[in-house]
Amino acid sequence: MLGTMNRIVNLFIYIASEEAVELGRIYEGAFTRDSPLNFQNMILIHLNNHGLSLYMEIRNFFKKIKEISVTKQAFSQSRDKLNPHVFKNLKDYHLKEFYGSDEVKTMKNHLILSGDGSKCTLPYKKSLLSFFGGIKNKFLKITSVAVNSTALYDCLNKYLIDLEIDEYETSEKELMNRNMENLWDLKYLKDKPRILIYDRGFPSLEFFTKLIEKNEKFLFRVKKTSYKNEKSKMKTNDEFIDINITKSRVNHIKNQEIKEKLLKIGKINLRVTKIVLPSGEEEHLISNLDKKTFIYTDLNELYDLRWGIEVSFDVLKNSLYIENISGYKEITVYQDFLSQMLAYNIITDMENSAQKLLDERERKNNNERAKNPRKKINKNTAIGIFKEEIVEITRLPDENQQRKKLKIFIEEISRQYTQKSTKKSPRKPKKAYPTKNRSNNRRSF
């Protein structure tokens, strides 16, 4: 718990620093005046976002800090000065401390990172439509404004490592390439061994070769129809085979240089694993993981860990309401999405500490997990507590008081749990819920 408290308090201190302000300015001279809409308050307003109308968001925030509220127009002018990517800088400041600690969970000394994408819908406004585009019907008319997004997620430590959004027509593969470039720029993860896990939408010969060149270990789920000729020659359910790079397999690549490079390589030796599910259906995985370190059963366990990124997108959309944006400009969308990525990670930090407290209580009570399913922290409640209390914590006069208050809230979160496991098999079909406002999916703020 101490590590969590220190990281969050240090983040608050950093937000108030000149370095953070410098990174957060869009132009020189922004956020230099003493104003209720200073840089620190602008960051906190975004983290404190409840998904309400802009007027109510501003009103509630200034009511908490006991200052005279400002107008929507003044807020909109100030947010035009705020660089959305400062939330990535703040995210890195927070995660750098975590990944430098002894709290990091690994599997066989490897971080397990997963990449995936999701479509997010936005309000139907001309200003958003002209920039982001959207979903078209059969008559090629845009019926919903939307963005495409991809993320990298730490499956064991439950943090979002990176988030990218862009126009709806931008491919997930292109966005994932940006995620990977961002990952390779992160100094605090540079020397961390890791395994990257992807679903069926991402495998490609160019992606395989790029990851191999970067000395990355990876695991992809592939379609049954992929590399059929090579798979037909397999004598076991788990072996390394040569994947041939033919002209027909690289025809879709527009970059001639990359195409010629792949053809020159000729083939890639990769591990293909067939897993038979209880239903009798086959699942096909491709990786470059060595068989001594990662045995056959490890691969199935690794792929199942990927489900965490699906859950994270669900939380961003349905608990942090990233689609319920607070304005109709391009910059607003980026600010709202990236600020909630930072909020997600701070909440996760508190949740992880609360889970440790809960597990410790369970061990002291000698509860057998076979009879009592493992209790899991209620994330929805954790989000609600964070959103209600984040501003109050930052207004406390010194660091010790902030830590004490954080401790109280983490202990409160540890007492709010669910009996059922939150792990859900990615192979199960999604349930259809006829009722929109279900009792088990109520808003926490």
C-alpha cells in the first residue's frame, strides 16, 4: 500500500511542477497567469470527469475546491491551451515508479502485454464528423461518428501501457504500429523481458518480422485458414515450422521496400500450436516462444490472459464513459480519452493495493478458495470512490495528510468486493441483455 500512496502523491506533486506545465502547454505563455483555470486544475477537472454536462462538471469541481465557478466559455478557451499528450507524460511518470519497484508481477520473468483495438462512437456533430468520419450504412452514408482506438495492456499488473486513437478509417494494424513505437520509446520498460499477445486481427508476415527484429517475444491467435499448407505438414500439435513468404502473401503491402525485404527473407521459422478446446474446436496459435521455457500448456494460459485487455476497454467505455465526451473539437476527444487512461491507471494502482489487503484478510480467516471463490475488488466502486475523492486529496496541505487519506480510501475499497471471479473466458459468446439499465451495471458516480 505504501508504494501506491507514494506513487499517487508524487504524481500530484509532479502535476504542480513547472516541468509538467511546460509539457502540457500547446504554446509558450499558456498557463502563466494565476487563474482558477490553471494547469493543475485543468488536469484535475479531466481526471474528475463524471460524464455529466460540461456546466455540471465545472460547477461540481469548483464547488469541491470552494472557489467561484467559471463559465463554460472560459473553460473551453483554457482547454485549447492544454496539450492532450501531457496525459501520456503523466501516465509515464506514474508507471515509471511502479516498474522500478519490486511490486511488478511477471510470468517466468516476463511481463505479459496484450494489444487490441476497439471502435468508439461519438456524438453526431459536424465538427467531429469532418475529422474522424464514422460508421457507414449500405448506402455509404455515415450514420454514427466514431473513432478507432488501440491499446497495450499489462495483463498481470493490469495497467494500460499505451492508448492510440485516430480517424475511424485508420486500420487497427496501423494504430498498433504506433503503440509499438511508443512502447519502444519507454525507457522504464526497455530492459524488461516481455511477451506480446494479439488476437486474430493482427497477425501478418511484416508484423512477425518487425517484432523479431526488435527481439520481442510474441504469441498470436490465427485463423484456421491461415498458413494451411504449412500446418498440414505438422506431425504434432506443437512444433516449429517454416512459414513461406510468397508473392501472393505480400501483395497487399503497399510499401515496396518492405515487400522486397520480406521476399528476400524468404521464410520465417515460427512455433505453431494447435489447442483442442472442450467443445472439440481447434484453436491455432503462432509464436516464437521456445519450448523449454514455455511448454504446451503455458501457451493456452498465456492466451487466456489476453482477456484482460477486453475488460479494460469495457471499463473505459462503460465505467469511465470515454465516449461521453465533454466537447466537440478534435482536441477535446484526445483530452478526454487520454485523461481517462491516466485515471484508469491510478484507480488500478489503488485497486491492486486494496486486493492485497483483501487477500491478506482472507488468509488470516483461513478461507479455503475451493469452498469460497476468490473475492475480487469491485472495480466499479473503486472508480466511484476515486472520482468522488480525488479532488479532496489534492487540496490537502501536505503529503502526509494526502497519504493518510489515500490509505483510508484504499482500505474502504478493500471492503467492497464481489464473490464471483471477474475472469471471463474469451471463447464464450457474449450474453444478450434485453434491459439496458441492469441492476448489476449501475453507475458508481
